[in-house]
Amino acid sequence: MTRRPTGEHRPGSCERPDGDGSHAESTAQLHVPELTAPELTEAECRRCGTYIAGLDGRYACGVCGWVNDHTEGHRRLPRADEDPDRPPKGRRRPKQLPGPPDPGPCVVSGTGG
């Protein structure tokens, strides 16, 4: 699969290059600063010594569960308004699904027999 150059739209695409907002997915675009791609970094786990990889100096060990503090990263984390995947303003949070049914009182029967 080949990638199209930025700005080129295929014919019949529902995305409009002029950004006139006529498509349902089109909303007013906020100015969002360009984020740089995170850097893949490697280190040893401070608890068990396993060789682990992380992003921008933030690590989590899958062997022992150790996680370093987010402030130890090489760069600051983006704010919510800088997140390119953030849902548009005015979108409501989805409804929570109902939890598991209540098991009710626990009844222990006799020795059975």
C-alpha cells in the first residue's frame, strides 16, 4: 500500500480539501501545535533488572509491574487540548454499561445427602 502525499485527496473521498464544514465529521478546527513523534527509549527495570523499552523515558515493566513516575520522562506530556485524538468539543461521554448482576445472598446448603 502506498501513501499519498499530504494534501492529496482521492476522488470520491468524503473528506473535503477546502474544509467547508459540510461533512458531518467536519468541525471547526482548533489550532493545535504540531506534536513530535515519541522517541523509543530502553533501560533496565529498577526492580527486577529486566531490559525494557518505553516512550520518551517513561517505562513500565511487564515482568514485575514496576512503573516509573511520569515526571521522569524526557519531555513534558501534551495537555488535553494538544491531543490530536481528543473528541470534538460538545461531544458527550458515552453511557456506562450496566454492571454485573447482583449475586444476591449467599446460601450454603447442607452436606447434601
